[in-house]
Amino acid sequence: MEENKIKKIRILQFPIANSNGGITHYALGNWKWMDRNQFICDFATMSSKLDFEDEILSTGSKIYYISCYAEENQEKFVREFDEILTKGYDVVHIHTKQWKSCLVEKMCKNHQIPKVIVHAHSTGFDNGNPINRKKEEQLHENVKQSFRESLATDFWACSKTAANFLFGKQISENRIKIMPNAIEIEKFAFNPQIRDVYRRKYGLDNYYVIGHVGRFEYQKNHHFLINLFYEILNEIDNAKLILLGDGKLYNEVKLQTQKLKIEEKVLFLGKRDDINNWYQAMDVFCLPSRFEGLPISVIEAQASGLPCICSNSISPEVKIGKNVSLLPLEKKKWIHKICEVSKLERIDNRLELDMAGYNIQTQIKVLEDLYKNCKMRASS
């Protein structure tokens, strides 16, 4: 009987982090829906711990904790990652925000991994220090110029903008596959009962609720959002702002609300497992990011029927439903739009999202077929 047992395709997802950020959200979300009779996903991280470790291990997956970044100690990183690659993976899926080196790609090539996917997830540099950000930009461009098609078998991106940012002219357009950041559409669909429960529980019944989901990092531009909300209160005095997420700038942003004396109007909700329900409590979703690959939060907000106001630095592909506005980071334009959409009803965008490839129940089959398209390693 064992001889007839189907050999599973073994996939290494690298890297995930102790956050609910885009890459981790994407990798774990896909694994939840994949056919576990055909595939096994393991995960590598540079985080010292994963709060959701038990959830991953319960699926039969392994987690590899790498003790340092390559930039910190290349010799140690190579030794540890090299050990992981000896485990016999058919696919290594490398999730990339920006170029720092081609080290992992070269190691995969040396190990003759049958399928090496380089997946672009971003369009900018999440470093608030302008001098360090400039250094990162220069390093990124230098590495990008040295990157070659021979270092991987597949080139994926969450959007055309992200593809251009990571691959540029180094990878021909016909080699790049755009992979939508698909979600469980029905999980986020508008539910008036959940809306009533959450608004009543958190004292939001008589408020116009502006919502935001994202890490407290330079990229997400919380300082703009807080200053914007301060001025919005002159136009909509019953407005409240709810912020979901955590990150390095959490306390700094909280202090900003105190200095403006609006702390009672802002709810800091931290990292949550019930984000889908919080979209129900919102009246409008705002994302003034400095840059994005293709933000999953805006897809989720659209699935819940919310009007979405985003910065125009975000890839235009994020605009799927009718109720998404992409604006320059000018407060007057945002204030006008927020007041305008306060008169709008929610829209059911589920069909449009499904047709655009954002339904994970159908998109997962595309992903599985692409994973299957590899020359599997012989059994050891």
C-alpha cells in the first residue's frame, strides 16, 4: 500500500514573520486552503517567535527559526539556511519586498531546487530614516541590475507595479505571473447583525466610524491619517477613528493623538483575530500608504462593501469595485471625499472580486497548478 501512496509536493515558504502583515497573511492564507493530500508547506522565519506557531504545527507543517538576517551575519545565515535546503524541497517560494542580495536564490540554485519562485510583494522601502532609506534604495537598484532569470524558475508579483519595482527590465514581461492577493470573500461580506453587535459593544452606535487596518510603520503613514482625522472632526463632529494593528510606531502615533487632544475619539485596537468583524463596524476605510504592492486590507474592505479611500501611490489594480477612490496625499481632497462618501450606502462587490481573481476558493487552484508544474525531487 505504501508504494502506491502519492508523494506530496514539498514547499518551503520563506520568510514569514510574527505579524499579520501582507506576506505572512498571504502565505498562511493559501496554506489554509491548499489540498494537504497533495502538498506540504513548511515555513522559515527570522522572527524569534511566532504567536501562531501551534496553529501552523497542527497542520503537519514545520517551522524553521533562523537566528539572524544575512546582513547581520552572512556566514551564520548561510549555514542555517543551507541546512534547511538539505531537507529535500521541490519548491522554494521566496517572498520579497526589496532586494538586499541574491543570496537565497543562489543557494537554491546550488541545491538544485526544481522550482524557485521569486514573488514581489511591495513597491517601496519601509524605513522612516531618510538617510538609511536612501542607502536601501541604492542597494536595491544595484542588486536588481545584477539579478538574472537563471537565478529562479518563476517570477510572480501581486501587481504590475510590484513586478516593475522588483524585476524592472531584468525579467521579461512574459515571464512574470501576476498573482492576486486572494481572500475568503464570504468571510468579509457585510453582516448587519455583526455590525450591530460590535458597534453596540464598543460604544460606536451614534458615530461615523473611519477605519484603518495596517502595521504601525513608515509605509502606512499613520501620522497623515491622525492629522487628517483631527481636521475631519471640524466637519463631522461625531466621527471616530479605529486603528487595527501594531508595530514600531504604535506608541508614537498614540502620543500624537494625545498632543492633539483627540485620544478619546481614536480607538487603538492592536493586533486582532476578528478583523473581518471590525470591517462591519466601519463606515469608511482609509489607507493613506506611502507605497503598497497590493494591500490585502483594501480587498477585504471592498468585500465588506465599504467605501475605500486610498493614496494614489497604491497600485491602481486595487480598484476593483465602484467605491474605491485613489487620491494624492492632500488633506483637503481627503476631507472632501470622506464627507462625500458618508452619504453612500455599502455596495456588494463580491461578484466583481470573484471575477477579478480575488476569491481564494478559485485562486487556490491556480496556485496549486503552478506548484505542481515542477520536476519533483526523487525520494531520498
